[in-house]
Amino acid sequence: MPATVRLGTCSFADEGLVKAWYPRGVSTPKARLAYYAERFDTVEVDSPFYQLPDPAVTGRWAQRTPPEFVFHVKAHATMTHHEPADQAQAFAEFRASLEPLELSGKLRGILLQYHPRFVKSDEAKEELSRVCALLEPLAPLVEFRHRSWLEEDERADTLSFLERQGLAYVSVDAPRTRASNVLPPVAAATHAVAYVRFHGRNVRTWNIKAEKSWQRFDWMYSPEELEEWVEKIGRLADDADELYAMFNNNRDDFAPRSAALLRGLLDEAGIPAAGGVEPPPLAPTLF
């Protein structure tokens, strides 16, 4: 039986969402997460990349969401962008900050988005080979940002390596350019969890030094662009036990709107999906 495609966005508290998506009365973190969880059953939280959260905060995330809600969290920069003196300690400190969320059973994947300087090499593969043991039983979601990993003559080796190491390849949609930090739109499942991230296709802003992250990901997907992914997502649903499609085009409300577009296309194609639709209206009461 195919996996259900669980749609979500790469944040529930972005400045753009606060400004353009949440209704005016939804103005506290608690209210925003509740509003989000009525429309999506999964989210990726990117803020821990910059600063480890207080465990009390991650505990509240768990408390404020329905039982079936799933979180994915982006790994701290020390885990993917630096060479910490003690890799095991960096991972342990990160997991400690998420402990209440993990104990709740709602934490599923850790996004390891590697630096564009993380070029394919024996040394890089050795670093990756240690990741699974440091994150078990969570799903290690590996997003490369250097083409060397997915060039045609390296692709099969990379995907086979990830599968052997128990690492989930993150499929990406990004600008159509041959820049070294953009991967081709390859859809592949190397783990029981398949994961797709939609970054938008703004070639002009992709490599700018942006003051705000939304300036890089300033792109509203068209139905035609998302249609390119429907067949690929259908194949991933057949190959994986769990499938997540997450939108990182975080200008204004572009991410939830794009997710809703993809949901419509998946529904038309008969591919089971969750998220990206408005909840049914509350039944009127007599009192």
C-alpha cells in the first residue's frame, strides 16, 4: 500500500507566515501552532540550526499538537557546517535540547543539510557513516548542497551508500541552474522515510547574501511546476513507508499556498495525501 504524502512547511513561525497567513487574532506561539496543526499534520522546524532550543520549549511543541502530529528538526550548524572537536558531543547536546519532543514520540526526522563545501569524498563519506548511530532511532535526513554527490556518474554510488548507512536521501526542488550548490531534481528513497524539500526556483536570488532567508526563497510555485513532481512523488510513495513533502519557499504565505496546490494535484492523481486543506467548519451550536 502506498505511503500517504504528508505535506507541511519548513517552519510554523516564520515572519512571512505571521504577516500573511495567520489571521489577525492568531497572535501567540500557542495559537499559531494550534492553527497550523489544524491544516497540516507535520512541520519542519529550522530555528535549531541557529540556536539550540530550551527543552521546555520543545516540550510545549509536543503538548500543543495532536497525537498524530510529526515534527522534523533541522540539525544545529555545528553538526553539518563545522568540524566540531567532538562530533558525538555536538549531536548529544542537540538531542538533549529536543528530549521532551523525542520522548513524546512526535519527533521523526533530523534534517542534516550539509554545507556547499561538503564535496563528495572518502572523508565526507566517513563522516556520514557515523551519523546513523548518533541519531538512532530518529531518521537522519541528508540534504546535500554540492552537485558532486548527484552527478550522473556518481548518483548510483551515492544513493547506494546512503541506503547501506541507514540514511534518508532528501530530494529537492530548487532553481534550474548548473550552479555547484544546486542538485538536480532527483527523487529517490534510500530509507523507510522519504523526504522532499521545495525551495522554489528563483535563480536570481539563490546565491545572494540575503538579509532575510525569504529573499532567497522568494518563489510561488505554479501548478505546472508542481505537476512535474506528481509522478515522482507517486513512485516515492510506493518505495517508502513514510513520505513527507515540505515547502521552504518562505516568502509571505507562499509555502502553505504551494502545499495546497500540490495537495490538489495529488488528489486529482489519486495519490493519498494529508495536509494542505482547510479544516471543515465547526458545526453551529444552540448556545
